[in-house]
Amino acid sequence: MPTLNPYPWSSLPRVTSHDREAVRQARSYLGRYTNFSSLVHAASELLHCPVEVQLRGIAAAALKPPVQGIRFALRHEEDAPPLDLEFETTFAATLVAKALGRAVPLLDPTVMPSATLIGATGAFLALAARRSGQPWRLSLPLPTDAAPVAIASLLVRLGAESFLARALVPLPKELVAPPLFDAHALSSLGEVPLTLPLVISAAEATREDLEAIDPGAAWCLSESCRMRDQGQGWQGHALLLGPTSERGLPVSMHSQADRPEPFLVLEAGSVSSPWAPTDLDEDEPARWIVRCEAGHVTLPASVWAAQKPGDRIALTHWAPQHVVVRVSSAPLATGQLTWLTTEAAVRITSRFPLDLPPLASENTSNHDDG
């Protein structure tokens, strides 16, 4: 007899409450600002053929997607957000040809549309907007970096022919967070374990500052992390990022009364954190990047790919008594995380020999002295 197994529900993509709210808001915005009935009626009269628009789906995206064909912007009212309409190149060519009573030309969809076709399509939209009896008007497209946006996938029928189109409306920025990972690339790695150190501080330091990091000294953490000892554990902000990475995942640390180690909550977006030394003007000393690592998180690649803002992450290793101080990705010292009356610091317990290569500005200075 065949074996019956339960459906693998865990294999389905997770939909968080944040995702549901984003789609709900997208549907609300699109319903409010994408009533195309007057435009569709005007287009039908101009083309002398029935025009229908059907909604295929709604999504919310953190970043405005690249153009796929020809994109125009319409605005319905002065206080309404700009609405981007995007058509296939073949749709635009068919639209213009029908309006002029000509045969539809054969076009290569992989080739950029000509300025003539873009201009003719825009002229048709402007004419349809004037004849619609509604305050539609052409406007400037959304900036390429506008984020986030609600996207409506549309099916447009011109007589017996069907074409794909999209409508894009900007959403409040706090609604949709930019993607944290390349989920597809990470998922393809399956169960391969990936480790990200927990960086509780990243700050600049001069060569003199680094030479002063010796056993017994205290390295104060950067203000941006806002680390605090709450009596029952540490709280604050940190980053998950590799030793040579320049963009990290922001997390908030929260203490818990029943366990010695804090837990992390993934925040939205990513944070730039350079690790390489920086050269400044000749009148200023060169500065190096000092990072303090107090543990790490190890998860399978597929689990990393599924992480969303607001998800709780358990620390694989929490090491407040063995914080690693790195300079430009190389370990410089170890120490203990401690609280110094008003601020957090790492009390240095051991120092490693580390020869810092001279920066370009230092090479220039030495050459001039010689």
C-alpha cells in the first residue's frame, strides 16, 4: 500500500503579519488611486475596439523594480501620489498602431523601445486622459530609488489580444523593509552552516589609540551601539557581519531573566560598517576600524534566507568574557565586556602581536621626512 505522508507545510514560504499588512496597504492604495474605468472607456472610444483591464495580483516591494518595457506616470489629483503605468513594448506598439489605423509592426521585445514609440504612446495616454472626464494628467515617473511601492499586475485586453502591464504606487517607507538577504542564493546552499559574528561596537582609532590597547586598559564601545547593563543582562544594538564585510544586519539585544545569554531581534534593512582603514587629509592622523565581537550566530543557509525583520534569533555563542577586538579584520586583543559607571567598555585581558601596515598617508609622510 502507498505510504501517506503529511503535507510539508514547513516548506512553504513564511508569511508574517508584516507581510500581510504590507499587501493590505498595497491593495488599499491601489484601490484608491488606480480606478482606470474612465481611462479605459476613453481608450475604447479612441481605438474603436473594446478595452478591458483585469487585476492579476498585488504585491508590496521594498524597492522599485526595474523597467520592463515602457513606463509612464499619471496623477489623478493634486494630493494623490504619482502612479506609474508600465507596458510591454508590443502593447505600446499595438496601441499606437490601432490608434493610427495601421498594421502592427513586428518588434524585438529584447530591444529598447524607440523614442518615437515612447512619444506616441505618451501622446495617446495624454489624449485618453483629457477625454476621460477625470483629472488624469501625465506626470514625472517615480524616482528609480523610490521605496517601497505597491505593484498591481494587470492583464490588458485590446479586442482579442492580451498584454501584460503593471501599475506602481508609492507606499509609506516604514511599511516595507528592504530585503535582508539574497534569499534565492542562500536557499540554494541548503543546510550549509553560515556563521556571522556579533559585533557590539565599531569605531575608528588612530595608531596611537591602538598602541594604548594593552592588558588592563579599557576600550569604550561606540555610542551607536547603546549597550547597557540592565542588572539582569545586556541590552543594546549590534550588528551581525563577517570580519571583512562592509554591510551588516542590525539586531537589537534583549536580556532574559531565566537565561544568561541575551536573544536577538532582527531589524529592518542593513547597515554600512567599513572594516578597511581610511586615509584622511595630510593634516589629520590616519584612522583604523576597531570592531568588538562578543559571540556569533550560526544557522543553515536556508534558515538565514527565511529570516525577516522582527524575527527572534538565538545566539549560538555568547562570549562577554572573551570579547575579540579586531583591527581591519585581524584580531588585536581579547577582553571582558564591562560597565564603567556610565558606559560600556571592553576591559583588555590579552594583546596579540600585530604589525599594522602603513597607510598611504603615512608612507607619504615618511617619504617627506626622509
